[in-house]
Amino acid sequence: MSRKLLKHITPSNDSIRSNKHIQIFGKLLHAPYLWHLGRRSASRAFAIGLFITLIPVPFHMVMAAASAIIFHANLPLSVALVWVNNPFTMVPIFYFGYLLGAWIMGLPIQTFDLAWPEGTIWTWLGNTFLPCLLGCLVCSIIFSLAGYYGIDLIWRWHVIRQWRHRRINRIAHSSVT
């Protein structure tokens, strides 16, 4: 994955620093490692963004920014990746998480309803929310590990390919002269 492409799809430093929810971190946003785009920081950012986006909790951007600060990851990429879970993809993601969680817990599949049921809150928590949370947690772990190692592998492949290309060009230019 090229650095130009990643810089093109991530939000700018100023737009993130001016975000009212992210401003709670104050001077921590001025750390240079948050804006560096390298193999390790991009891999960490993918892991953070994909992990947080699949968890059914509010304030994904704030959690991604805090995690990027803690784990020294690229902040714009971490924040941008939480938008994988948006109003269009939220229901399918959480429904799949519910199905996976219900399968893991051995519960029968019921009508997936996030509204408060007619019964008690404990019934809703046990039958709907806990399977959804468990399934989403399993998915977030799998996707964050796949994102981390996938970006790391793609980055290494790209760098090795560039080195080979430069070496071939150097050999071609030295043999011409």
C-alpha cells in the first residue's frame, strides 16, 4: 500500500486537531509519532481502527484517538478506519456479531432487536446484547490481527519491490554508460 494513497484517504492533521471530540487530548495531539506514516505506525493504526470499529459502543473516534496515543500509532489512519462502521454498515456488522455470539454461546437465534423488550432488561442483556458483544469482540480481534499483519506484509512487499526496481534501474543505467 503506497504512502501517497494512505495520505490521500486519511483526514488532514488540521481537521483532526479541530474536531471537537478529539480536542480533549489537547497537547498530546502535537506528538510527532501520531502523524508519522510508517510501516509500524500504519499497521498499529489498522489494528486499532478495525478493533474499535467492530465493538458496539459509542464514541469510536475518541477511543481510536486515545488508543493511537497510547500505542504510538498513526492517528489520522486510526480515526479514519473507525468509519468502516457507519450508519449503512452498522446493522449487518452487529447482526453478524450477534449470530456469531449466539453460535458461540449455544443460544437459539432470535429476532435481532436492539429495542427494549417487553420483559426485563436482564432478559434483553442475556438474549441479545451479550451474544452481540461476544461475537463483535471475536470479530474485532480477528480483523484487527488480520489488518495488522496484512498491512505489515503488504508494506514489506511494496518496499522490497521498490528496492528491486531501483536495483534493476541502477544496473541498467550503469551498463549503458
